[in-house]
Amino acid sequence: MTRAVLARMRDEGRGRVVSIASDAGRVGSSGESVYAACKGGVIAFSKSVARELASTGITLNCVCPGPTDTPLLAAIEDTGRLAKALEKAIPMRRLGQPEDYPGLIAFLLSDDAAFITGQVISVSGGLTMHG
């Protein structure tokens, strides 16, 4: 998808790409090595293309959601114990909600973020702080 879109962005001399990865791809995740590797690949791909296209007016960034309260999480473990354990581990003491992500994505797609490229931003309530 990225390749298909980048040609037109290059012709226009500008563009924004925001990929959704995961904190698992940044820091690893027990029991999810294949998932973490795939998300790590999205991160590495985005950073590499961001570097390659930095002079063209095209930016690429990644948003990495942390544990999020979705039907998928509930389906993984239906007793609620996993969600409660995650809530205790997250400094903000709650799971992410789907509505926690669109504002950041909209910002990264906007002209206000024109000087931000190759970044990986965790949205995890402080679970995976780094600096």
C-alpha cells in the first residue's frame, strides 16, 4: 500500500504516512514473538523509508498502541484477569480505549507535523516510557 501511494506523493512533493505498529514491536512481548517481529518490521520499514524520503516533503511515522480494551483482548482471555493485570501495570491505571488514538494520528497527518518524520510514538498510558 505504501509503495502505491508514495509515487503520487512524490509527484505532489508532499505527503504523510502514519502506520499503526505496536509497543510489542518496540520492546518485545512474551508469548507474542511473531506478532512483535511483524510490528518491529513495520517500525523499521517506516523509519527506513522516512529517511529515504526526508528531502521530498513526505513524512512517515508510527503510532504504537499499548494494551487496548477491544473485543480482541476480551476474546483472548474472557475472565478479565489479563485486563486487570494490565491495568495494574499501566501507570495511568487503565487500558487504552479506541478513542485514544485518532487525535495523534490526525496531528501526524496534518501540516503541523511537517517537521516530524521517522518517529515511533507509544500511546500506552506510560507502560513503555522511553526517552
